Amino acid sequence: MGQKINPLGFRLGTTQNHHSFWFAKPKNYSEGLQEDKKIRNCIKNYIQKTRKKGSNRKIESDSSSEVITHIEIQKEIDTIHVIIHIGFPNLLKKKGAIEELEKDLQKQVNSVNQRLNIAIEKVKEPYRQPNILAEYIAFQLKNRVSFRKAMKKAIELTKKGDIKGVKIKIAGRLAGKEIARAECIKKGRLPLQTIRAKIDYCCYPIRTIYGVLGVKIWIFVEEE
């Protein structure tokens, strides 16, 4: 039986960095960890709610770039800095959006004395991000597109970014079949056992009428 490890955790300290930067006493560590999770969940729920309100607009092929790639949290004594990395920041640049989001986040912060500072950064090359590709595949599958066609199209989108390899794996009741199976497609190199190789990874669930499908994406960005 193979021993599996998360590609991101395997490379922490070499090519991957933590998304939370703060220090706490051992007895307060679990509270800070739960607070980070609440902040991230609150931001993701707000983005989804905002997208549903604006779903009347014409949906294009690159609308999947509205997804959040990652959220950085930096905690100081009296300030919590939240940096949102997103492919389509116009959703949060609307008038009053940041203020409304800050009010929701302030409820998730344990200390009242800490103030929030929210910053938004746009992803320069969205199709180098596995989360955005997974969101694109989910969008296609929910519109009854063949899973093979969606996977091949996602591979083609990676040509817009300078990457060396990509692998996409989908598992579940594909095409509504009663027996679950897994399908995989790969292009280029993917040295998973090389620590100096920078590999981005995501695991994304897709809810369909036939059940939940699991999507895993590995992207080999560069080698240091």
C-alpha cells in the first residue's frame, strides 16, 4: 500500500510557504487555528454569495477565475492583516463590499481590541493556479459537459501560463455510471518526489446530481 503525503506540506520551508504568519502560546494555539479557519470560511462564503447575486451577467469561459486561490493571515498585537489572492477582484472592489466583509470578519475574531486590515491582490497568471482550474472543471461538469472534454480543455488553458507539467484526476460516478471509477490525464513532467520542484496542488469536491466527484490537480511550476 502506497504512502501518500500532501505535495504542499511535503515542500514547506523549501518551495512552499505557510499561509498563516503568527505566534501564540501552546495553550492558545488551537484558538488561533480555529480563528483562521473561521476567517477563511467567512471570506469564501461571502464571495459565493456575491457571485450568486451577480449570476445574471453573461458567463464566459474564464469566469472560473473568480475563485480565491489562497488567503494569507498575518497577526500582530492589535491588527490582523488579511490578504486575499483572487483571480477576479472586481467582486470585492464594489462600493461597500470591503466594509461589509470587515463587519462579517470582525464577528469571527476572538479579541475585540484587534482591528482588521483587508487587502486584495489579483493573481497575475490565473491558469497556473490549480484552484482556478478545478473551479473551471466544476463549472463545466455542472453544465453537463463531458468530463473528458472538461479535463482536456483545462489542460489547454494551462498553455496560457508558463508551466512544465500538469496532472488532473477525477474520481466518482463519472457520466452518471453506477460504478465509481477514476480517470486521469497528464501532460509534461511531474516530479512529485523532488523537493526542490515547486508543485501546486488542490483537492476540490464537485456536487452533481449523481453524487460528489473529487478532483485533484497537480501543477509543476518550476524547479529551483
